[in-house]
Amino acid sequence: MITFTILYAFLIISVLFNALGVIGLHRFPDVYTRLHAATKCTTFGTIFMTFAVIVYSGYMYYWNPGQDHYLNMALHTVGALVAILVTNPTGAHAIARAAHKVGIKPKFAVIDELEKKEAK
Amino acid sequence: MNLSFEFYLIVGAFIIFIIISVLRLFLGPTAPDRAVALDTINTLVVASMVGLGAATWETLFIDIAIVYAILSFVTTLFIAKYLEGGGD
């Protein structure tokens, strides 16, 4: 029963954070804030989706010990979790760097330290 | 304990989110905006593939999700590289 509760909590967190990320993608004013909302929230939501699948598969393997495809599923999902964890923030950083190099200014920012550093 | 229905429901929600993100892909005023929308869509596709794998108990979906995540990462890096070099 506690597994049910944890699973539903993970799934609700996942859907909630993905929804917040997509809403932020539409509501924020410029590239950097959109990147902040979309990338962080969707990464967090997807991590909790993989947690939910890992817990679900582990639970099924615990109650059906002979059936290896449940264990197989859990291990593959750990691989997907690692792939998301490594690739997603790096891609976001690359996009932000590219946007700053193209010359897009943060919309409501008062000070831009990176520009000063590059001008030196 | 069978959660297939819940996972299908969540995959449906993710598909709605993907459609909303495609709107930003078309609207986005600058090129990096479109790149951000594409990155969001890629992450949501990975999440929905993991959910489909849990709903149908097919490990193949998870493998495809891993490969898709890595390939979309390479795509994002190349788009960023192109934007840096070519200007707007």
C-alpha cells in the first residue's frame, strides 16, 4: 500500500512539473527565463517519471521473483535516468551560451556580468 | 496491481504538453527560442516513451528512449554550435 502512495506521488510530481515547464515556456519573456523554466522543470519531471517506473518494476519483480523482464526493465530505466541526467543540463548550457553569443540581451536584467567579462 | 491505465493517462497528458510546446516552436521570435522549444519536446518525448514502456511492459521502449535522449543531445549541441557560428 505504501508503494501505491509513493508511485502516485511520483507520477503526480512528474506531471505537475512537466506542466509547469510547458506553461513557463509560454509565459516567460525572453530566451534565458524560458530556458530556465522549460529545461529545469522538464528534467525534474522526467527524473520522477523514471523513478516511478523503477519503483513499479522493482515492486513487480519483488512479488514475481522468477520473471526477469521486470528486473530488466528496472535496470534499463536506470540507464535512461543516467542518460537524461547527463545530457539535458549540458544541452541547456550550450543553448544559453549560443544565445548570449548571438547577442540576445536578457530582457529585464539590470546588469550583465558576462558581457563585461567578454569585453575585457 | 496494474497501473497501465494511469501510465496511459500520463502519456496522454505528455502528448498534450508536446502539442503546446510545438506552438512555441512556431511562435518563437528568435532562433534560440525555437531551440529551447525543441529541447523541451525532446525531453517530453523521452518521458512519454518511458511511460509507454511501463504501460505495456516492453523494454524496447526504454532502450529507444535512451538512444533518443543521446541523439537529441547531439542534435541540440549541433544546433547551438550552428547558432554561435552563423549569427541569427
